[in-house]
Amino acid sequence: MSYGGEDAAAEIFTEAMPTGLLLRNLKAGSPFLKMLGAQMLAEVPSEITATAIQNFNEWANLHPEKPFSTYLDELQPSEQQTILQTAVATLLTAGLGHAAGRMARRMDDATNNIYNAETLAKLNELAKASKVAKRDPQTFQQFVEKASEDGPITARFH
């Protein structure tokens, strides 16, 4: 229990800052290269730290009979592997996150376009039915602009 709890604590501690940074960059719609660079600068040192702590935890809890030099000898290859794995995972995470953000923004744009088209259709229906539009186009235009300031026009006039 102690060993697992210590590993989990190291993981949570070292992931908090990079995860928060990723979420902020995704929310802000940061450009891909900016997001990737920021994530690499946050993730690599964080993961190196996690590896050092977790490897020490393994040595101290599971292999206390081995000399401390064993931990040190095994640390460098573990850190090298961590750097490579972190770079690949960060590239994939930033890429997928950026793609998902772009897709969400495109969906928002499509929703806005549909909303605008529906509003125009309703305004056109209103314009066809309005005697004011025929008699005084300028006054009618002002009315339409005022009526659509707060969102779509939902009432239909016949």
C-alpha cells in the first residue's frame, strides 16, 4: 500500500501543472506549435522528476537490499526512455487536443451559420408580410435591426 500510494502521489504531483497548462492552451485555442512547445517544456521535466521519484520508491520499497548505486546506475537509461516516451505522447496529445479544438470551433461556426440563416429566413418572412416594408423601407429596416439585436426572431407575423 505504501509503495503504490507513494507512486500515485508522485504521479499526481508531477502531472498537475502540465495538465492544467494543456487545458488552458486548449481553451484558448492556442496554435499547435505554441501548444506543443509549452507542453514539451512542462511535460519533459515533470516526467523526468516522476521517473526519478518512482524509481527511488521502487528501490527503497522493493529492493532495499541492493546498494544505492544500483538505483543510480538504472536511473539514466530510465530517464532517457522517459524523455523519448514523453516526447511522443506529448506530440500525440497536443495534436489530438488541437484537432479536437479546431473541430469544436468549426462546429460552433456551423451552428452560428445555421442560426444566421434561420434568422434571415424569419426576417424575409416578416418582410414579405409587412406593409411597412413596402411603404417605408428605411423604418422597416430599423425595426428589423432593433428586433434582432438580442437573438433570433421567434414570433411569426402573418
